[in-house]
Amino acid sequence: MKSSRHQRGVALVMAVLIVALATILAAEVGFRGYLDQRRTVNTFSLDQSFEIAMGGEAWASDALRRDKMQSNKTDDFTEEWAVPIPPIPLEDIGGEFEGQLEDLQGRFNLNDLVTFDQSGQSVVNKPMVELFERLLTLLEIEPKWAGYIADWIDSDNNAGFPDGAEDPVYTNLSPPYRTANMPITRASELLALPEFGAERYRKIAPFVTALPARQPINLCTASPELLDAMIGGNREFTLGRDVGRQTRQQRCFPTPQEFEASLSADRKDELKDMYGETSDYFLATIWVTLGTQRFTLYSLLYRSGGANQVRPILRSYGTL
């Protein structure tokens, strides 16, 4: 009797273990199947989002092309390209699309801090460094960073004085790295500066860009802070921000003539050929939302004046 009861007990334990193992196996198979399904859906949604975003880029290029054909005298906030696309439902696939264009020549070009000759040798552009220092001061950021950025770009390994940093500073960081010693490709490279930090970058990001050097600043779209830095560091345009915003809804403001009225004779000579009313470089930002996924495309568009062509020269996804 005892042996029979013992065998039945062992069989019961074995049956419970088999059921438990089968349950674990079924749960694992089901979980892996769910993950595979989600991966497939996410990959498919990502592919769809990318194609939709490329369509948005084509829309932006076409808008810039039409603008150039209709009017090539100014690029300002009254034109079609400056009107953002509101969220548009994608009814067939359950999502939405929106986008906007920004004139990057309304920002300070970080690559103007240094000039390169044909042999690749660099020289710090002191007038532009001083202009950038004034902009940093208006934004309540230490002006010393102008020297740090110039050292990041220039081709030598001699730290600027009194503000600057070259390889000996960066190689002592953790992890160590070296200066670029070449023009900046993205404004986010500022985060590589020692102790610059995300807070300063958030402050300065709307006012700076990284373009080929010597692109004229578009007065029609330049921020009041940049305009004030250009005229000498006072707050004429910053204090008149609301009036300027209303005027910009109707026309280009300030025109070169209006801007020059605020300049001293020395400043006019210093800024000669550094500003205008038209632009060639624009940033298209496209947002695509499908289900729980949000895809962002940043596309730097170049519009060539003579050929009336618009082409992307740099793309990034998710972060600028």
C-alpha cells in the first residue's frame, strides 16, 4: 500500500512539473511571437514613415523652387515656404504628417569664425568672433565660448588666448578625444566643447547653424538678438521684437536701408557684404506619426540661384 501511494505521489509531482514546464514553454513561445510581431510592425512603420517624410522633403523642395520662380528679390516670412504645414491626417494608415521650413541664413554661421585658404591653413576671423561674443552676451551665455569654438574649427593646435582649447584639453577628458580642426557640419558639435553642456546648447541652438562659410545673413529672417549683435550689442531690435514681428507679417524687415540706419560708419565697413535679403540654405523638419511611433526627418536643403534647383545636402533622423 505504501509503495502504491508513493508511486502515485511521484506521478503527481511529475505531472505538475510537466504542466509547469509546458506552461513556461507556451508563455515563452507566446512572448517571443509577440516580440517578433512588434518588431515587424515597428520596422514596417519606420519604413512607411521614412517614405512619407521623403515626400515631405519633396514638398519643401518644390515650395522653395516655386518661391524662387515667383520672386527672387527677398526671402521673408510673408512667403509660402514660411507657412508651416499643420497636422494632416493619414486616414488610410492611421497617423498624421506635419512639417516646416526654416531659413538657416537667418542664424549665425559658426563656420564664419574661421577662414581657410586654398592650402587649408586657417585664420581666426576676429570681426566674426567679436560679433559672436556679442550674441552670446545678449543670450546670457559666457562670451568665452567664441574662442573655444574657433579653436575647435581652426587647423592648428595652438590654443587661443585668453579663451580657447586644443587637443591637450580634450585628451584629458573621459573619454578622451581630439578637436575637429575642420569646419563644423552640425551645430550640435557644440556639445563636444568641455563643460558647454545641454543647457547652454538649448539656449543657443535657435540662433546658430553650420553652413559653408561666408553666407550672407538674411536680414528679413534674422533674429532680433542677431541683428542687435551685428549693430554693436545694444537691444534696439530685441526691445522692438513685437513691432518687428508684426511688420514681418507684411514685408521684409529690416531692409538693408533700415538696418544700415542703425550702423556706425565703422560698423558698415566691417559688415560689408555680410548681409542681404535672400537665402540659399533652409532646414526642412518633417514629423510623421504612425500609431505610437513618431519619426522626425531633418533635411538641409540648398537652393542654387542660377539653375533654380533644390537638393538635400545633409539629412539626419530623430536628432538634429
